[in-house]
Amino acid sequence: MARGGVNKAVVQAARLAILARGENPSIDAVRIEMGNTGSKTTIHRYLKELDDRNEPAEAPAEPIDDELMALVARLAQRLKEQAQEPIDQARAQYEEQRKTLENQLGEAQEANSELHQQYEFQSLALTQESEALQETRASLQSEQTRNAGLNQALADFELRLKDKDEQIRSLEEKHLHTRDALEHYRNAVKEQREQEMSRHEGQVQQIQMELRQAQQSALVRQDEITQLHRDNERLLTENRGTLRELSLLQEQLKQSNTRQDQLLEQATRVDSERTLLQERLRVALLESQALKQNVDEQSQLNKALEIDLAKTRTDLEERVRLAATLAAAADAAKEN
């Protein structure tokens, strides 16, 4: 509220208050009594008029005019109102700032809670992803171990297959040798028979005997050839079974390689997701620290405002005490 202009009545009231305290009503004292308001020239002019008016009647026993006392009372009431208004304004401003700071603090605490909750969710997700990664790595290691076993089994089957192939080639060579020997023997028998038929009939019996021996030998050879055929068929059957097992192992190895590639891709994806979650967690921690710093700054500002309010309240209390002193002086003057 703007102060009113300095008039003679205000100067007179300040002068009377100073005189009531037993002090000298100088220009500076009157100006301080009025709250450092008004020019010294104006105050000097009013003081001079009051001194000139009061010179012929300086007796202290003369009663004070009722109108002047009423003026002093109104002035004291006005000073009280002027002193109370800044207090009310300061209180209202303090309450508004306090509510604003409380709202900001509540928002900061709520944001901090949300960030903390988000941090817990991300930490839980990171833990789950880490567990999934560990399981994936364990599964990958198991698949690699199984793959190594399958590779070893495949190598063993390949060695067995080579052995079977060697056995088959050996049996085929024996079969060829036996067949060549039988053919050679047949040719020899045929030539011998033709030669002996041209000989004397006396040698027919001997030839027939030798022929029977040759036939028995041929039967033995034939049995050996039959057995060789059977062994060859058996080896071929075993070879086909081995080939089927080899094909099955190759298919399992292919599936294992495919599974291994999928596990590697899954592990790479899990690593990427874990890196992203760690980055989000780092950003959330930075934001939480910034909010905490903001809350600290707001607390410091609130403390500074409280200190300013305490100073303002002290100043206002001083002014209220001054107004009370003026009112007491006015009451005392009215009683006199």
C-alpha cells in the first residue's frame, strides 16, 4: 500500500511522540519516527510552524486538544494497519512459496519413486535376461558337446565303413581269383580230357578216376565260391545299414548345427538386449541423481526463504512494537 503524503498533522504527531519519550524532536528524529518519509525541508517548515505556534504557551500544565489526540490515535491505528499489511503479504507470499515448493518436492519425490520403480523393473528384467543368457549358454555348451560326440561317432562310422569297403574289395578279389582258378581248371580238364580221349582206352578208367577227383575238387571250389557270394551279400547288407546310420548321423549333425546357429543368434540377441537395458538403467540413475540434486536445491531455497521470512517477521515485529509505542504514547497523552 502506498504511503500518504507528509502533512502537518503527521509531523505534529511524530513530534509529540518524541517529546513523550523525553527526546529532542529534531528533523532527523521526526523523519525516522515517520518511517523515513518526507523531505527534510517540509519537515523543517512544519516543525518551525509548530514551534512558532507553541512559543506563547509553553506551560506543560495546559491540556492537549481532543482533536489532536484523536488524530494521534488515528495515526497510531494507521501505523498498525500499515505494519500489519506487509506481514500479511509476507505470510501470503510465504504460504504460496511453501505450497509451490511442497508441490515441487512432491512431484520430485513422485518422479523419484517412478524412476526407482523403473530401476527395479529394469534390474529384474536384466536379471531375467542374464538367467536366460546363462541357460542359453549352458544349452549351447551341451549342444556343442553333443555335436562333438556326434562328430566323433561319425568319424568312427566312417572308419568302420572304410574297413567294410576294404573287406568287400578283398572278398571280390578272392572271388575273382577263385573264378579264374576254376576257369583255368575247367580249361585244363577239358584239354586233358581231349588228350586222354585220343589215348588208349586202357587209360579211360584212370581218367575217369581223376575226373571224379577233379569234380570233387570243383564241388569244393563251388562251395567256397557260394560261401564267398554269401559273405559278399552279407557285407553289402551291412554296408547298406551302415550307410543308413551314416545318413541318420549326418541329418542329426545338420540339425545340431542348425540348433547351434539358433542358440548363437539367441545369445547375440540376449547380449544386445542386456546392453540396452544397462544403458537404460544408467540413464535412469542419472535422471534420479539429477532429481535428487534438484530436491536438495529446492530444500536449500526453502531454507533461504524461511530465513528471509524470519528476517521480515522480525522487521515487522519491530514496526509493530513502534506502532504500539506510538499508541501507548497517544494513550498516555490522552490521559494527561
